Amino acid sequence: MNPSTLARLPMMLTDLRLPTMKQAWQGLATKSNQEDWPAERFLATLLEQEILGREARRLERRRQESNLPPDKRLGNYDFTVVPTLSKAHVQALAEADGWIQEGANLLLFGPPGVGKSHLVAAVGHALVERGVGYTSHGPAIWFSSYNPRARSSDCRPLWPSWTALTY
């Protein structure tokens, strides 16, 4: 390949906003030359790398935007603390988004210290990993939405309907 084209390629990939391709093209080009890949295979492999890189960055961005505590996952919640809580029900909420598409919300009721916040965050993590948008807000945000004297003119109820877990 022409040396001036080799020098321009990283700039072109930057201009096209293809950061994963910019990082991976030289290694893949060397491998494809050594193994005598057809151009189509080289291009397809490079594009696959870019798609995977974009999805990884998108997931990381969603995780950061969600404001969820990173250590609150379903895998480390102790379901024995609340024996009446159905682990299958919680996992079903985390794995299905039909309730979200219907406009429902998840409310948890119970005494202090049983893991309500942990469960909400864990369900949120599962949704984020599946590509569902999620943002965690504290109680001050929730209650200000119902305050008729709140300063924001766009306050509206956050819970038109809900799925409740009481324990």
C-alpha cells in the first residue's frame, strides 16, 4: 500500500468516527495479508469489530447514565432475608420489559433494611444490559413530581401504573 495512504488512513477513520476500526485495522491487515484473506473477509471482520466496539461503548454509557450503584446486582442479593419474596418474580421483572412498554413502574414496599433499594438497582442493571433506558432517581425527585408547588412546570406523576412487590 502507498505510504501516503497508510499515513492518511488513521485520519480518515477519525474523520468518519470509527475508533475501533482505527485501533484494529493494522493488526487485522497484517493478519489478512499473512493468511491471504479476500478483501471481503478483511472488511467484514473490521466492520464486525467496529460494531462490537460501538455496542460496548453504548452499554458503558448507559451504565454511567443510569446512576446505579455498581455493586447492587441480582447475583449478590440475599433472597433468604425475605422468604416471602419470589426470586422468580424478581428475575422475571429483570428479564422482561413488557411491563415497561406498558408504562408501568416498579414500586417496592417493606420495612427498612431488607434490600428494596438493592432490588430496584439490580433490576435496573439487568434492564440497562438489555438495552432498555434506565435512570435512577432518589426519593426527592419522586416526591417533587407530585408536589403541586414544585417550581418546575413540567412536573407530572412518575407512576401512572405500577408493579408492586410487598414483603
